[in-house]
Amino acid sequence: MFVSRFGMRTVIAFAHDFFAVAIAWILSFLFCFNFDVPPSVYSLLPQVLPWTILTQTAIFLLFGLYRGLWRYASLPDMKRIFVAVSVGTLAVLLMLLLAGLLSMIPVSVLVLEPLLLLLIMAVSRLAYRAWKEYRLYGGEGSETKPVLIIGAGATAMTLVKELARSREWHAVGMLDDSPKKLGVRLHGVKVLGTINELSHWVQQLTVEHVIIAVSNDAHRIYRYALEMCSEIGAKVMIVPSYTDLISGHATVSKIREIELDDLLGRVPVVLDNDGLHGLLTGKSILVTGAGGSIGSELCRQLAAFEPDRIVFLELNEYALYSIQEEFVSRFPGIRMSFVIGDIKDHARMTQIFMQFQPTVVFHAAAYKHVPLMEHENAYQAMLNNVLGTYVVAQVAMRYGVQKFVLISTDKAVNPVSVMGASKRLAEMVCQALQQSSSTYDQGSVAQHRHSTCFVMVRFGNVLGSTGSVIPKFREQIARGGPITVTHPDMTRYFMSIPEAAQLVLQAALMGGTTGGGEIFVLDMGNPVKIVDLANDLIHLSGLTEEDIPIVFSGLRSGEKLHEELLSTSENTLSTPHEKLRIAQARQVDENWLFDLVTWLSKVPVLSDQEVRTELEKWVPEYTHKESESS
């Protein structure tokens, strides 16, 4: 019964320390008298041992020496043993004094006994840990892979200690640019040289894996290591942050290969979580285009704020089914509704808003592919991106939505494509609705006071989004190349899908601080050359440009060489968030909106050229170009 209550390991550990106390006292008497203990002194042991064993073991229990496992014995455990033995010794002296036995014991015995006890308890625990780790990780037949570590700071040292227990890896050296660390051994692993010597040491040590464990200027080192290792056939891995490692949130098992996101060098987004909880927690949230890249990620981010319900609105049946399969299993505690509908269908939108009464709407549904919308589909781009936005926004106002967030694009700035111009028109629709105190229901005027705050969020490309260049490049690499890039100088702004979604949430919270209708511009960092992106993907695949050639196909209709986040007529205002600014865009009024909606509702199907002609009237900054030369 005692064993079942405390566990076999605890009982064995307790028994070990029980006998360790007795052995320490016996040995201290033997050592003090050079193994020739007088019978008169030796007869003291039966009187002393009961007091000492009971007192010391009681102190050990009090200090929790049996809560951990010996196989994980570490420096904190040794400190706990030292304190427990010290306190226990003082308690024993007090007990012996009260029992009248203290004066009969030699002082040398009283000094030596705690030292021997401390030695026995510490060495036995460390020896057990060494034996256990040798059996698990370092015994005969071990096939751990040798790895070279880049970095010799706190993250790297934590990694080295973790690798010592790994069944998969063992560190053979470290590289660091600090001259003070060159030649030093950290936890038994030597700092061999600088990071610039990576290629030399990889070949010298014949390692196939390099693990990067740095925190400063990480993306630069990622890129350099990736280029070097792709040339010599080694694979580059990275570890979680030092904070995650020491907090126990990540271990060596989380070592992973470099991804494209890591090479951007983006600073993590800091969210106003308290404010977002106030906006989202316990509320009904509607996301249009919920099956798309941005829409689905928005839903994932929203789930963390525990809304009352998330309504997933999507036209594509398979996309809606896929997102349903994911969310039902991942977030069982959140009420969810998965609805199919066309954002241009006024009756269906009314039904959805009436049923679910959303407080916040994230409007991510749109046709976004520039070349596809430029030819054969220009009119559909207009209807979906402009009229669809108006229908959803107008119904949102009617049903008292608190905030309506439009996901826009940098292609809406000085647009040269139908897609970009249609998204600029969508922005203008929301601007006009914000200014107006009335809505227009399919051409007839009906007065509705509203308090809906409209927020537009404008950003560039997101890595890996549906229809973007990244999946295309990966498919081309998988086929053995070549990779097709339109122009050697083409640049685009990029951020990760999670970062974009987080900043959309932050913008949603901040919208309305200047009266509503703001166009938030995300900090996209520096533009990235598409050809550099292609090279990065080639290196991430463990290949070189010789394996996968890059060919230039020329700019397509509607494409810019360089995207912009602001038009020539726009300025920005700063916000409390460092990654968000407000564009001061040209305003439109309710008369303009009435004319636009009337035209869209009654105009017959237009050809691509007719759409472009009309867009030049509605969006003055739009200019159509078949291509843009360098």
C-alpha cells in the first residue's frame, strides 16, 4: 500500500537515502579513528543512528528531494540536496544535544559525516543519470548524426545540452564570430571558427546537417548558411527561440528546416490582446472568403480570442468543406457555422446576417489573380470585388455590425490592372458608406441611420497564399525546372500569412479612432526581388541554380514592375502600432456611390475593354498597360 501511494521510484530513492545516512555515520567514525574505533566509541552508534536517520530523512521529505527523477538530476537538484543536508545536520546536532549525546561524539565525526552524506547522495544521483543517458543515447550501436552548430550564445548552449540527450543528433563543433569564444569548449563542444568558415568545417568534419542557433541578425545568417550548404550538399536546420527553449515550450524535437518565412527577417507582431478580447471575445464574427488563405488564417487567429461564434462564409464548396474539417477538430469549444453563399446575392446575405447577427465582419472574399482577371474575366472581377463588397457592407450596416473590415491590396494603389482598380473601387465604396448616413438598396433610397465603422487594410503579397507565385515555383522545382520569372528586376512586398492576419486584427481594433473609414497600410518592410525569392526556394530544396535554371518570360498584362503601398496623392498618419499607418486617400461622397451602384446594377455584361474604359471614369488614378518595360 505504501508503494502504491508513493511509487516504486520514490520508495527506492527514500530507502537509498535512509541507508546513506547510516553509512555516512559509520564511515565518519571509521575514518576519524583510522579504521580502529575503540569499543566504547563504537557503542555510541546504536544510540546515535535512530536520531540521525529519522531526523535527516524527515528533512529530506520536507525539502521535496523525491519529487523529481534521478535520470534528470541537475545543478538545482544538487543545491537542494546541499541545503537539505545542511539543515538536517543542524537538526541532528540539536536532537543529540537534547538527548545528551552530543558531548560524547568526536568533533571530527560531526564535521565529516555531512560531507560524506552529501557526497554519497550527489554522486549516486549523477552516476545514475550518466548510466541512464549512456544506455539511452550513447551506448554501443548509437547512430546519432553529427551536426555543426552555428552560434555559441545562450540559445546554442541550451541546444548543446539538449543534444547530449538526443537519440538523433550529436554536436561535433560550433561556429561563432566572437573572437573571445574561439577555441573555447562549451559543455564539451569546441568553438572551431567563425561563421564564414562554415563551408570548410562542413567538409572537414563530413557533417550533413548544420543547426543555426542564433538570435541576432538571424535571417542574414539563415540566408548565408543556406547558400553555402546548398552548394556542398548539407542541410540547414534552425531551432526555436532561446525563450521557448528555457521555458520548456520547445525542445530539440522542434528543430526544423528553414522555411521561406525565416528568410524575410520579419519582426514578430505585438498585438493589443486586451483590446482585441474586448472587440472579439463572446461576439459573433463573420468572415467572408473563409476558405481562402487570408480568410482561413483570420479564422485561426480569431479562435484564440474565444468568440461566441465564427461564421465561415464561402462560395467554393470544397474550400468550405476543408476548413470545416480542420476547425471542428481543432477548436471544439467554439460555436461555428459554415455557410455557402455568393456575396453578390443580396437575399442570401440578408438571410445570413439576420440569422447570425454578427458584430464584426472581415471581408476577405475577392477575385485576386491579376492576369486571370485581366482577360475574359474583367467584368466578373468588377461585379465580385465592387458590387459584392457593396452588398455585404450595405447589409452589414442594416443589421448594426459594429466594424466592417475590408481586406484590400497594394495593387489598388495607382492601379494598372482590372483587379487592382476593382479593389480600389471597393475601398471607395466603404469610404462613401462611412461618410453617408443613408444606404441605397438596389437603386431605391431608404434611410437607415448606422453606426458601422468601416476599416480598410492594404498590404502586399503573402507567402504561400492561394494562386501566389510561391506554390507555382515549388511545383516547377518539383518538376525539375525551369522556374519562370517575368522580369529580373521585378519586386514585391511580402509577409507571412499569420503576420498579415494578425495585423488585420490589430487594424480592426484601431479603426474608428479618427472617425472611421481609415485605410490602414501595413509595414511590408523592404521589397523583395522575385528572382531572389526563386533562388531562396531553390536553396531550400537543397539544390543550386545549376540544377534548377531560372528563365525570364516577360511581364504579363496588368503587372507592375514594382508595387506601391501609397499613391502619389496620398500621405500617411502614424498610429500607436509601429507596423500600421493610415493612408490619407482621396474621399468620395454618397452621390458618387449612388451612381456607381446604379450603374453596376443595371449595366449589361461588358467586354474586357469596356470594363477598362469604365474603370478610367470611376478610378481616375487607373491607367491600363499591357506591360511595363524596365
